[in-house]
Amino acid sequence: MLRFRSILTLVLVLITTFLVSCGGSLEAKVPPTYTPEKIEQLQVYITPINEAREQMAIVGDLIAKKNWVDTRTYIHGPLGGLRLQMLNLSRSLLPKDQPVAADLAKQVFAHFERIDAAAKDKNADLAYTQYKEALKDFDSFLDLLPTANS
């Protein structure tokens, strides 16, 4: 009888150990969110991108005036570093937002390249259409960004 208790105890210990090791954590995982500190860090990237969005009106004016040289110069000059800024910011967002933000940043610059080509060909209709599409994608990118109220 003593031997049976020892074996039974050993079996219960093994079963308990197995069950404890197979059991997962009971903690519920909180979905990632932007903390106020993270939003403050992101402002370093967000501020110049917001300023560039405000400057997009200049590109529209240049296209409307058919000032092709200045249109191309402005895209390559003041807006030239925007691609890197947008891609860096997209890498700093939440993992679920990163692919969408990176794709929108690439789309904005695809439109810039088409505006540049249209300006080179002096095609006002194509340049204006691409300008409007760039604004839409730019605004969609900005909508992904956290604000201090988020």
C-alpha cells in the first residue's frame, strides 16, 4: 500500500507539472497604443511633415500659373526631403499602421514624380490631376498619425 501511494503521488506531481507548464499566462494582452511620451517623440517627425503639407498649396499655384521650372524646382527642393521624413515616421508608428503609412508615402512620391514629368512635358491637366491625387494621399497619411488627443 505504501508503494502504491508513492507511485500515485509521483503520478500526481507529474500531471500537475505538465498542466502548469502547458497553461498559458492568464494576462490579457493590451493592444498597443500611443502613449503621451511616444506622441511627443513623434512630433519631431510630424511637425515638418505638417509644414510640408501646408506648402503643397505653392505647388498648386505654380501648376495653375504653368510655371514649370519652379514647379519642378519646388518638388525637388523644399519638398525633396519629405520622402525620407515620411518613411522614417512610418517606421515609428504602431506596427499595424506601418505598412499603410509606408505605402501612402510611396504613393505621394509617385504622384510627385508624375507631376515632375508632366511639368517637364508642360502638361497642365496631368500635373493638376496628379497634384490633387498627391493631396488625397498626403491627407490619408496625415490621418494615420496620432495627435495629442489620441
